[in-house]
Amino acid sequence: MSSENGQTGGGAEGAPPEQLALIRESVRKAKVPKAKPRTWRGAALAKELPVARVLVDKGVLHLDRYFDYAVPEELDADAQPGVRVRVRFGAGRHRVREGRREGGGLIDGFLVERVAESDYSGPLAALAQVVSPERVLSEELLGLARAVADRYAGGLADVLQLAVPPRSARAEQRPSPEPLPVPGVPEVASWGRYERGAAFLESLAAGGAPRAVWNALPGPEWSEELARAVGATLASGRGALVVLPDGRAVARVDAALTSLMGEGRHAVLTADAGPEKRYREWLAVRRGSVRAVVGTRAAMFAPVRDLGLVALWDDGDDSHSEQHAPQPHAREVLLLRAAQDKCGFLLGSWSCTVEAAQLVESGWARPLVAGREQVRGAAPLVRTVGDGDLARDEAARAARLPTLAWQAVREGLRHGPVLVQVPRRGYVPRMACANCRAPARCRHCSGPLEARGSGADLQCGWCGRDEGAWHCPECGAFRLRAQVVGARRTAEELGRAFPAVPVRTSGREHVLDTVPGTPSLVVSTPGAEPVAEGGYAAALLLDGWAMLGRPDLRAGEDALRRWIAAASLVRPQRVGGTVVVVAEPTLRPVQALVRWDPVGHAVRELAERAELGFPPVSRMASVSGSGEAVAEFLRALELPPEAEVLGPVPLPVTPVGRPRRVGAPPPGEHWERALIRVPPGRGAALATALKAAQAARMARGSGSGGGSRGGGGEAVERVWVRIDPADIG
């Protein structure tokens, strides 16, 4: 072999040294390979603060605490509070070598803090790896996540899954832009239409922290008004956060902010943006490059620096309720942020929820409303068609649409587009008095009464008690009726009635954002109404009973919110804007729509709920699962003495092949649900008790629940725990 090498060299004595030099040079230029996660056996520890407290991403309640790990000297510089790390979890005490605990699987986590000594007396495992030196978890964000977890009886790791987006290495490597200088104070503009609108903007611009519940006037100006509130906050040198229900609303506020202040002053955070883009925008906010954030509920934890304002639009929309554990509502998260950061708060909507009315009633927030003259000048004319009108209307019996509705459509099409709102299919009817239409409720707990099977007996949907001798407390009648379900062929019938007019549809499969101002019929489901250029000339709100008849405590409030949202897209009455609602005119939500008084409706609803002990005056939780699992959970639960348990009652079985709602039983399974109600001031005690019982259950290996991502053993029977569920019947 040596002779062959000599013959190959051919007398070129410098060849072998030249090859060695090339090898050395290539080694110098080669990137140092990343250290694989290891045990760091025998490695020296950091000289200062050698112990790291880590929140492991296990997602189970009985492990909702910090774990101590040793910090190797090599990782000392990068292992700072707030970074992502990987650790070995689950090693036994007997697996110790050279003073280092070994074994277990690699899992992700966040380094929370560095300390000098550990409370654990045994040997510690070492940090396996610092995933990135980017400090993504600030002390403020950690405190907010802990507050949300405690309020909703959830785990901190689950909340941080919602608060911190998944990492993108490419996004981290790109530098964020330099922050722009503080903008000037925007003009009051359309905020002058409100009694305290100018004062609200002035307080934000001066560095104040005003808290307001804003009942917006109908029309498209709401997005510009939100942008001016953000601009006033930025002018004070602070940051602002705006959370909206869907991508269409985000696009409108995004365009309004860009028009008002230009590019580069705000970030858009939505779940639909894609992992890399969303993380890049989130990092720009975290690094302080951008101080204003607009987004859907994915943005409610955005780490805005020097937060001066949190704003939420349309808090009654279902989209604000998170679907993943522990299912927090954006309104409650922003309320926690306002209290934690001592910043301004703005809750805006065309309508008004009971929770918003409670904030004003308690004095925590001030009302931000317009005078009645301003309301009359901006709102359309609202006309009603009740059961008596339909019974006398030959056209309504033949075509299922009253004459007044046909006339409104015909007149509206002369001047522009006409909106037709049709309730979604699938609303379940509930029972009501056949005489005065008052909802039938249980005498024990005021829950909704439902007909079981083909018999005449009723049963409460909350506590399960039978009601065999019901009579209406309002008028004394004994007859009941089921509410009407909306028409299915509305678009086809309107298309045949007006063959020369184009018909557009907007719904779940295809949602339109805008429509031109030319004559057309736009048939939409609630929440999917597109914006018309110049506003709609008229609107029909059909089958009001379908929304008012939902078996839910919020049926009337939600129906009014959806009606007002659609009517707000119609031109004012002074230019011919007309709305026709097909519902009994004597009902409270219908009267509130006619008078355009959503605040008054919410205040009356709040008073009734306070008298009956309904949320939001009381705090309520639901426990659902198989009958045996729910009974076992309730037996182990140590509730506050003031707590009241309603039920359990059977839940509707999810048909096979149908989409499953959050918290509903899997297709074909029979579940039961119990409701737990506590008076005001005892919500924290209820959440603590539920979390402790769920953690003990999971530690025993009895199952997992509450939407957690794992269990402490074999999951036998699942139990779902929800604090303040959106739908309680």
C-alpha cells in the first residue's frame, strides 16, 4: 500500500501536505453540528444559578407545576428565563449515574427562572437542550397565563399552547424592523357622534386608562373609530390590542389602521396566516418593533409592550370562545389583561351583551353611547310581522312570505341591493306558551322545559325534574307550542319571484365579503352578511322564531344581536332604509330592535338573571361524560357550601357522520351533564375545587378531561369540565 502511494505521488513531495491543509481548511469552514439532547453526564454545571425551573409541556393537571433541572455550563449563556428548552421527563430515582439523573423521554418546556438551589433533595437531571435563545415567555405573559388557567380550572401548559405560537426557526433568524416614531394624535372625527367619544380619545392620548362599553351606531364607521382609538393610544407612547370575531372584521380594521397611520405600525395576528408568518409577526410584537396588534382570538395573548388599550368588538360572537382547553373567552382574557396591566378597556358592538351591561352596572366601565337623535338619524326603519298578520295574509300562507316583506323587497330593489337573513338550519325548537309565547321554564331551577318522546310530560333540560302540570306564569295558559324552524327554499323562491334580479348567497361554505351597490338579492345566514357598497336598501329578517326558539339562555340576546348586526348594514331611514322582521312584535327582543335599544334589553335581561341566579350574575360550570363517570366525579368533588348541583341530565346523542360540537359526546355515545352553580364571589372557589378533583382523577389514571392533551395513566372514562360554558340551555 505504501509503494502504491509513492508511485501515485510521482515525485510530487508536496502533495500529501497540500491535501492535509485542504482538509484542515474544510474543517474550519464546516458548521459546528448541533448538540443532540443528552444527559450531560459528568459535565460541569453553571457557576451561578445552576438550577433551572421548567414548565414541562405535559398538559395534565396533576403535573401543573414547575420542575427543577441542572444547568450545564455549556448552556449557561442561552438558558435564560423565557426560552424554549427540551428536558428528559419521567426518569426513576434509581437511574442516577455520576451524580446526574438519567432516563425518561424528551419533551418540550419553557424555562421559567434560574435559582441557586433546588427544593428537591435528590439528584437533578440536566437540561437536555436550549431549543432557541429567543426569550418568548415574558414575566407578564406568564402571569396572565396563570390567571387564565386558574379562572378556567385548566393547566398552565394548555394556556401557553394558546398564548405562544409554534416556533419557526426561519422566522427567528430574520431581524424585526426598527420601531417607527410615535404618531400624532388623530382627529376625533366620527367619535364626536357619541356623548363621551371625544373625552375617551383625549384620555387615551394623554396616557389615561379609561374603561368603556361602546354601543356603536349603525353603519360602517365602527372600523375607523376603532382605528382612531388605537392611534390615540399609540400617540401616548403605549401599545394597543384589538380582538375581532373573524377575518373579515380584521381586514376592515387593518385597512382602517393603514389608511389612518400608514404601513408598519401594526401587526395582524390570525390563525389563518400560516405558522411562519404568524410567528414572524408575533416576534415583531414581542421584540417591541410593533406596538399595535389586530387579530382574531388568536391575538388575545399577544405580548404587546407597554399596553395602553385592549379592545374587543362584538363580544357576543361565538368565535370569541376558544375551542381548545381550557376554552377561555376573549372578553375575560382582555378583562384580566386590563386589570393586570392597568390599561384602558373598550368593549364595542352594535348590540349589547348581558356581560357588557354588568360591567356598566357594577361601575367598572362607563357607557359610551350616542344620543337618541343620533341613533334615529343613523338607524333604518324597522317594521314587524307577527303571527296575527301572517294568519290574515293570503300571500304569506301561499308563499310563506308576508305581503309586507314582498313590498319591501320590490321597493328596495329599485334603489339597490336587498339583504335576506335566513337562520341556519339545525336550530332545535324549545317549548313556549301557545298564548303569549313566553318560554316554558322549570319551577325549581328556571331551566328550559323540553318534551321527552311523544308524551305530553315535560322535563327540565338543566336539573332533569319532570313537570306534569305546567301553566304559564305570565298569562295562566296551559297550552304549549314548539317554535318554528326557518324556511329552506328562501333563495329559490325569491329567485323565481324576481327572475330578472341576480341572487347571491353567503353562508358557511362560501362567505362573501362585499357586494356591489346595484340591485340584487343577497341571501345570507346570520353572521355571514356581506357589506354592500353604499349600504342595503332594505333587509328581511325571516323566521325570527327559529332564533328566538333555541333551547338556550341567550336565545333572545343572540337573536337581537344578529338582527341588529344585519340591520346596521342597511341605509338610514332618512334615505329609505327599511328592515322587516318576521317575529311576534310583542316580544322583548323584537321591541328592542324596533326602538333600536339593545342596551335597555341587556339591562332588563341582567336584572332578571340576577333575580333567578343565572350567569353572569352567578358562576356556572358544566361536567359532562358517561353517567358513571359524572356520578363518580361529583362524589369526589369538594364543592363550596353555597354550590348548587343541577342534574345530571342526558345530553342529545351526536348522530354518526354529523360534525361534533365542542363538549358534545362522541357520535353514538350516551353522555350526561351536570351543572354546578355558585353565587357571586365564589367563582374562584368553584374553579379550584373542579381543578383539584380533575387533577386527582387524572393522577389515579381514571381518565383525562377538560380538553387536556394527555393523561396520567390509561384513560378509562372521560369527563369534560367547562367553566362558564357558552351554551347551558
